Amino acid sequence: MHEMTAAPASQSLSVSEWIKSCSDLMLHGEHFAATDILSTRQRILDFSSGRSSFAVTDAGKFIGYGEAHARVGRIALRFLSWNCEAKCETATFRTPDHHVVIHIPLRGEFEASQGEDWIKVKPGDALVVSAAGVMRRRWEGQCDLLNLRIERDVVNHAAPGTRGALDSHPLTLIDLNKSLALAHFIETIIHDLGSDHSALSDPGVASHAERLLSLLLLRSLRKSDSHCITVAAPQVLPYYVRRAEQYVSENYMKPVTVADLEAATGVSARTLYYGFKQYRGASPMKHLKGVRLMRARRRLLEAQMHGGRVGEIAAAAGYGNKSQFARDYKGYFGESPAATLRGRGR
């Protein structure tokens, strides 16, 4: 495992040196490569579970895309390498329970927005995305990017009371030169995962690593605060919430009632409601609606390439009323199903 050494305060961080370590993931972990836009768009659609779309202004200038990915407990790491002479843009729809993401450009820079204003992110910066909404990222030319996605429960349980802080700012920019503890721990992770004998592949070590990364991230976000972040024991998701989520995932295309969830889990509607509100921030029926709409969005994005009708997609997602589907979809994603189906940059 790469040994982490303390750096003088005046030393600047060179994240470009991380590229080789990230590239080593190609040899030790799962990887993917494509030279055409359709394969790249489908890949982004797949690994984002239908939440992300990809557009490019000039298909003739798209050269290629590659990625390597690995996991440390409930932290997912992706090294993304883009090569395109035209302008590229991704758009990701984030729900309130969405994971916390750290975007670190290693080569090239990009602009990001979650609203009207755009901010520039360059090597040496880390962009933290934690709030709900549509997050857009655009760039041009070669761009190598390291993404770390931390499950929201991990961050919330590492430091209780942080949910409001994470949701208060759509985008937060961290200067890694001023957050060297966070930077060096990330560097340690990517070196370890690219080695032949990864210590972080051990579940026990990984559980400590995911909590330490969460605490270092929160410290970087809130180091100007006077109060201390306390560490709490991780909470386990109740079995009945897991069972209800599994039932919804398997039956969302059918009529599902609270009584069905009671029968599937063996607990009362009241217990289900409070369990989902505490651990998922939404009622069971709102969770069901979100699953249906996310499945429909994925089908609509796939239909940009393969064809499909809004009514058919709505029915396949469990909606018997096309008008209700259109209202729910626009309220959830900020655009109509037809607008998603038309797409951009094809």
C-alpha cells in the first residue's frame, strides 16, 4: 500500500501525477473503452442507472472515451478519460438521497453548474456535488477525471447532523492544496487499488476507509466552523426498508399499494412510513414514484437511440394514466417526457 507522507504547508499538490496510478486500475480493475458516441452514451446511461445523459456538438470530432473503476466499501471510484475536439456536456439528475460525488480533474478543466451560474474546475480543485437537482458539466478537448462517489448514508452516519450542510450548497469547490490530508488520503486510495496486493480490498479496512474519507471531506467543507465533528457508530438499514425496496424494485411496473408493502415486509404501514422517512427521506409511496420515474427516464434516454413512444414507456413504468405520468415526470425532472425523448447532441 502506498505510504502517505506529510507535506509541507507550502508544497503544492500535483494531481497530474495521479494519472498513472488511475491508469493502473485498467490493469487491476474493470475497465471500458469506446470510440463512438452511441456506445459512450449507452455506457454513461448504464452506470448512472439512467440519471445521466451525454451530448457532443460535433460527432465527427469525438475521438474516444475510456474508464476504469473500483470500489472501497461503499465508495465507488471511476477514472474517466475523454478525448474530443468538440464541446461535450453531461447532465445528471440528482434526487435528495443521491450519493455525494467528488469530481477531481487530473488533466484538462471543465465547467459545472447546478442552476444558472457556471464555475470553472481545474487540476488541483475538487468539486463536491451533494444537493438535489440537475448537475451539468461541460468541457472541450482532452479531459481526465477522477470521480469518487460516496453513499450518502456513509457520510450522514460518519458525522450526524451534516445533512443540512450537504444540502445547503449545490456545488462546493475545494482547493486540494489547502486540504492536503484529504488529497493525500485520496492519493493513498488510488495507489492501493492499483497495486497487486490491495489492503483496501479487505472489508474491515474498507469500512474504516469510507468513514475516514467522509470525515476528511466534511472537515474540508466545514473547517471554518467552530464546532467539532463527532464520530458515531454506523447505522444499519432496517430489514423491512430493504425488503420494501426490493419489493418495489421487482414490482414497480404493477399496481403497488401500502397494503402490498405491509404484506411483503410483515410490519405496519406506520412503521414503514417512519422507517422510510428516517432512512430514505421520503414516504414508501414517494419512493415508489421515484423508482418508476427513474426507470421511465432511463427508457426515454435509451429511446433517443433505439426509438420508443412516451405512452408505452409510461405504461412499462407502472403508469396507467399518460397525463399523470407527464405531470409527475415534469415535476420531478423539470422537463417533459417528450423533451427527454427528443434529446440533444445526437
